Amino acid sequence: MKKVIFFLLVLLVGLSSIYWFLLRDWLKVERQPDTKPVLLTFNFDPIGRKFVAEGQDLSVIEIKAIPTGTEVSAKDHQNLGEMTIAEEKDKQLWVAEVPKSPLAVSEIYAVAFDEQNNQVGKLSLPFTGATDIYDNLWKQVPFEEITLEMGKSKMAGALGVKLLAIPEDNRCPVGVECIQAGRITADLEISLNGRVSVMSLRSDEGERRVGDNYFLNISKIEPEAVEGKEIEDSDYKITFFVTKELSR
């Protein structure tokens, strides 16, 4: 009887050891957390003028718009195209261009699909309604950049801009520590709708409205300011960013 009990104890110890070794090896395995395809965000980037979305393990994201009006069904929704992956790290970053022409729509949304083409998510822009969508996406859009030398003029749509003079340039020189960055002031001749006027535009004031629906600001100044070196008027190249407020 004692031999039987001893044998069972040895067997139990052996089985326990085997179980422990198996359990230890299983615990050593780095188990990756399961990830599911998901659409996390959908928004509008006003600087890059793009739709942007974040997701995980997605295959396709489509952008659709709901037209204004009554009795609009799903079959009436406009397809604005597919987004493309701009970056894929921990999350996917998707982007798409905003239509250049305004749309009469009450909602813009993104629909996400997995690799099996199953719909796994749907998100709308944070603003809805035809007025809010227009104001956010198209009310004021990038129009053109123009670079002018002294005495030269260029057209941006119906807006004519001529660089007359640089009466002020107190920019901080390159490599010098200054309390303020300084600025330049550009005297401009503006031609619009058959009318000619003169205005002064500072580089630190941001956008200035010109006429009913144009905006103008200084976006780049050449050459850079250098300590002890005076810039001749003929050396200046000033780049202006022109935006236009679209009429509805």
C-alpha cells in the first residue's frame, strides 16, 4: 500500500512539473492585443484644405455628402471620392482634397470599410447644415500667391497689385537676438473693378480686406535682413498671399 501511495505522489509531482513548464512557456509568449478596424476621427484641416481622418486597420474610406432639400434618400447622397493613406504608424492617417467648388449639401460624412469590404464605421464632419459647411469649407479659399519686385505689378483674378515702395524695414537681422521680430511695410497700388487706390500693408498685421471679397497679406520677404547691410529697393522680392471670399 505504501508503494502505491509513493507511486501516486511521484506521479502527481511529475505531472505538476510538466504543467508548470508548459504554463511558464505560455506566459513567456508576448501576446499582441487584438485590434479591430475602426474609424476614429473625421475632420477638416483648414490650413491644408483637406479632409482628414484617423483610423485603424481600415481598407477604404469613402466621403459622401447629403444634398440639401426635402425627401432626400440614401441613393441621392453624393460620392465625393475615396481618401488615401498619408501615414500609417500606430494609427492610419487618411486625407482627401476638398472639392474646389462649393456644394449645396447639409452634411458630409466618411464611411470606413475593412479588408472584407464590411462597413465598420461612419463619422460626419463636426459642422452640419448648408450654411456652416459653406462657411467652413468655401467661404474663404486660397486663391493665389504673387511675388513682386519694386515697380512691378501682377493680377490675381480681378485684383491687380503693384509694389510701389518699402518705407519701413525694421526686421531683426539673421543670427541676432531681438526682443521683437520686426516688420516691413509695403506701399501698394491696388486695381479692382476699374478703381485704383493706394494702401500700406504691414507684414505683421495678417490679412487685409481689399474690396468686397479679396484678402491680402505678406507671406514671404526676400532678401533676409543682415546686420550692417542695407537692402536696396531693387533687391526686394515680396510674396503676397491672396484669398478670395466666394459669393454664394
